[in-house]
Amino acid sequence: MLPRALLELSTKTEGDRIVPRYLTEKDHPWLRALLDEYARFEGQKRIELAARLREPLPSPAPKAKLRVAARVLESMTRDRAASAVPPWEARWRVFRAAAAADPAVSRESILNAAAGEAKIDPAELEAALFADLRGERRVPPLPAALSPAVLSSRANLAIVASLLRRAATVRITAFGNTRALVRHARVLGLICDVRTTARAEPRRAAYEGAARGLGMVPSSDEPSPGAVIEVSGPLALFHHTEVYGRALASLVPRVGWCHEFELVARCALGQGRHLSTFVLRSGDPVAVGDELPRYDSRVEERFARDFSRAAPAWDLVREPQPVDAGGALVFPDFELVHRHEPERRWLLEIVGFWTAEYLKEKIDRLRASGLDRLILCIDARRQCHDGAWPASARVIRYQSRLDPRAVLAIVGR
């Protein structure tokens, strides 16, 4: 996350709107120079690289953008402390030697005594004393595939992610491949509601026409071409705001999977609680994330394995079709279908971060739509607000493992 002061330098305000100062192709020359300097200082102390970057690069670089790019580079690499002995051991040996020595003994004598005990050179021992400090650490090698274009998109992603970590509300309107986006929001455990859009059908027709024109078969894996995802921001919560903010920010690379999207966030950029609007759209120069694994979490993967063993008469359908609950889309994690009595069907959703109001609204909406056979499994450690859910709700609390016996107690064997 970028510090507030640097984030303010990386954006501008136009009325009530926040406009990021994105890095573009025009910044590639100085980004290449920056990468070259990092490569040249590989293996040297961080403090030496920092001193070099305070001087002008061969290609002029805007100060704020340079600071963002340098910070992103640091986050993409792992420092290493190079010393003859671990720094904590070096300090322990020196302090112990100093405590046992006469007050009149010189610093050099103490270092020699401690180094002799450790069987290393005194200069190596002295260098190891503070080798774990940030400036004393060695500059690691850069990722092999890192280019100015990649660094530029990563820097832009850092700006956007930092804005979202200061958001009160986020609304994403997306068309095409929305299941993948919602799935990742669920992976993160975000508190969100999903509904269809009024503009869905015209856009669906345009999408199908374009796909057929290219000789492609239009995707049929989502019942609706578009969805509106309303996400609570970290500023709207009482607990876990830092963890939740990181989770929300990590959603940004995934929204690029959609064919078309618009993200609107109300953010507190400056001091105080005044909110301004930030908008991210398709085509903005932000990095796209990698594909998701088969299961959203270890909890989900373990539950699928344990339930299959504990309930051989039930089939567990992974990622069933979304359910339209009064205009809102519900994306269950599993559908439980009894093999010998197929009319016995249950939906199961594993909830991440939650509030009592969020659960109540979801349950009420499902019941109003006639969908009563839904089990909500909530992580007891991710409660973001005080309160209790409705007593009649089918809710299972879990911590690190979801017990299939608790599910069978509801659906029967």
C-alpha cells in the first residue's frame, strides 16, 4: 500500500473526482533506466542504491512516479541479509563480550574477543551487527520477465489498490466472465451483493453477435451477461479493516478478466472522512491477475474431500449455476444432490467476511424468492460487526475446518 502522502502525489482531484496519474508508454524510457540501475546494484547494499536513486536518472523521471515505481520494485523482490553469522547472533556475542569485559577495554578488543569465539574475522563480525537493517540488506536480482511495460502496469495497480484500501463503498458493473470475478470476490471473503443489470439483454445480444462474427461460440456458462457487484469497503467496517482492505485491493487485477467493466469507489483520500469518487474502466493500464485454482480455499477443498467420504449417498456439485434471488445473483459454492432422491437438493455457500446485517439481508432475499434450502457456512474469525443473525437461519459456524457432520445434521443422510 502506498503511503497517503505518496498516494496524494500520484493522483489529482477534479471536483469530487479522483484521477490517478497513471504511468504510460511515455514513462518507459526512465523506467528502463530505473531497471538498469537496480540490475547494476544487485548484491550491493540497499542504502547505496537509495543514494543513487536520489540523483537524476539518465532519462528524466517525475518524482512522484519514480517513488511509486521504486516502491513497487521493492515489493516485487525479496531482500537478503548477507553476513558471516546471523545478525542476532553477532549482537549477542558482542554484547556478552562487552558485559564480561573491564570498562577500560577498548571496542576493538571486545570485537576481537567476540570474533575469536565465533571463529570469524572481526571485520565480518562488525559487518554482521546490523546486516538485517533495511539499508544494509543486499539488493536482490529482479524477476527475469520484468520490463518497463510490466513495471508500469504494476505501479498503476499499486495506485488503484491503495485507493480501494481507503474506500467506503465499491460498485463494479461487469459484462462477460462475471462468474470468475464473483468467484474471486468470494475467495477473498468480501462482503458483497450481486444483481443483474437492466442493460444486460442489449449487451448480451451485442456480445453474441460479435462472438459469432469472429467465428466463436458465445459463452453459455453464465445465465446473465452482466452483473452489478456492490462491495463494502474497509471504511464501512468496525473490525479487520486492514486485512479486509488488502483483500479488496487484491480484487483489482481480477476485474480485468471481464470483457467490459466499470468500477466506482467512494474513497477518503485526504485527512478526515470526506469521500471522493474514483472510477476504473476497461482499458485502463492496470495489471491483470492470474487464473484461479480449482478450489477457492483450503477450507473448501478439505470440505469437498471430507464430505465425499462422510456422505457417499450425496453428490457434491462444484460451482452450480448462479441463482436469481429477486434480481440479486447468488453464487453458491456447492450444490448437494441426493443420488437416490434427486428432489433433495441443497445449496451451500461458504461466507468470508460478514456482518449480521449482511447475513440477514441475504437470508431474507432468498426466502422471499422461495429459496429456502440454503446453508450458510461462516468463518467465526471474520465477523466485521457486532450483532447476531436470525435465529431461524441455517448457519454453520466454523474456524479452520468445516465439519461435514454439521451439514448432514441439516440435510439428513
